[in-house]
Amino acid sequence: ARAATSGTFRLMGQKVPARWLRDFLDADVRALFMRQTLPSLVLVAAEDVQCPPEDGTVIAEANPNAELQVIDRLSHLLRETRAPGFADYPRQLKAAMDSRVPEVVAGWLDRQLPAD
């Protein structure tokens, strides 16, 4: 993407917008999260190879209003993984999102609502 001289390039046979990918790769998303102070759920997939679980811990510790939830055996795709890494992605994409994800999110949202 960084070496592309045109607006697009081919990656694994697919046309990809070069500028978008360059901007995406260069974005310092972690720095944005580090300035966050609003109530936040930091949901960490324990087997995520794209966003290391350690980053989630650092982000949660930087925000006094963050709640960290780590879900075991979960990949970046929010599906249970049998073999952490990209090789298991095709199988995972055929599966539904792990049921623990909406449970964790719904529980966090419930805790954010004011008590009657």
C-alpha cells in the first residue's frame, strides 16, 4: 500500500484503495483510546493476533471509567478459535459470533443505566 503509485493496488487478487489502506495503517488508534475518559467497555479477545490482548489492558488502565472484559478462546473475528492465527479465519467466518460477546456488551450496558 505504501509503495503504490496509483489510487488502488491488488492484494490477493482484490482491488484495494491504496490511500485508505495507508491512512488505516498509519492511524494511531491506541493514542485515541488513551485520551478517552468516558465510560467504556474494553472487550478483549484473548486469542486476538491483530490487536494484542495486552493493548486492551493498557487502554483500560488509562481510562478511569473503563471496564475490561477478556473473553477466552476468542479471536479478532469475535468467534471461538481452535487454532489462534489467521489460518482459522475461513472456518470462523462460517460461524456465528460467539454468544458471550452480546452477553458481555448487554451486561455492561445494563450497568451503565441509572437505577430506578
